[in-house]
Amino acid sequence: MLDVLSAGSFISVQGLLDGLTVGMVYVLLAAGLSVIFGVMHVINFAHGELYAFGAYFAAAIVTPLGGGLGFYVALVVAPLLVGVMGVAIERFTVRPLYGRDPLYHILLTFGLVLVLNDLIKLIWGLVRVASPARTISRAPSTCSVRPSAGTRFSSSGSAAHSHSASGHC
């Protein structure tokens, strides 16, 4: 009976940790949209596509370099690349629309979503990109709860968990 309760509590705590991780990503995206609208008065629907580019840039860096050094290089380089993309998009597409009807900004950024999404498909294809999380070493477990590598690298891919059945609290 104790083993059944232990396994059930493990699933609950693991689900709670993964749910909190995904929730934090949603908060980050919502805060980004809020800040962009508050500072620039532009509703930027392309924000999520830039987030996706960051994930693809990070995967492209981690895959050849491996999980150790590659993870830290991706942690620095991927946001810089996305920042350069964001500056280019603002300077060449959004800036000419300042002072106009906000509907133009909405239409522009929605169009950018479509273009950037197709650009991702053009560069990385329709084949699923292998998760770089497999190359990242696992964290030590705490009370039989072990954060998945996908949860630690990015919240996508946290559906597949690996856990240890031993080591109860």
C-alpha cells in the first residue's frame, strides 16, 4: 500500500513541477507582450515566433557542441541572435508604422507570424528537430522527483519524464 501511495505522490509532484514550469513560460510570454505594448504601443503577435527562433537557434547550437559547453554557449548566443532579429524587424517593418492606426501594427505583426513560421519551416524543415535535452546531464533527484532535462532546457518536451523508483522521502 505504501508503494502505491509513494508512486502516486511522485506523479503528483512531478506533474506539479512540470505544470509550474509551463506556467512560468506562459507568464514570460505574457509579460513580454505586455511590456512591448506598454513601451512601444505596438501589439506584437510575432513575439511567439521570435521565442520559437530562440529555441531553434539553441537546438542548432547544442546539437553539434553537446550538452555541456553547448548548453552554455546556446544560453548566451541564442538570445543575442533573437535580439538582432528583433531589432531588424523593428527598424525595417514596425518603425515606419509608428503614429498610424494600431490596426496596421496588428496586421503587420500577424503577417510576420506567417512569414517567420514559414522561414522556420524553410530552414529546419518539417521534420521534428531532435531534442537537445537528451545530451544534457540529468539533475540529481530529490525525494524521487527528478526534473526532466526537457523541463530544465525548455518547457517543450517535458511530457516525457524519466524517474527513479528508488529513493523515497
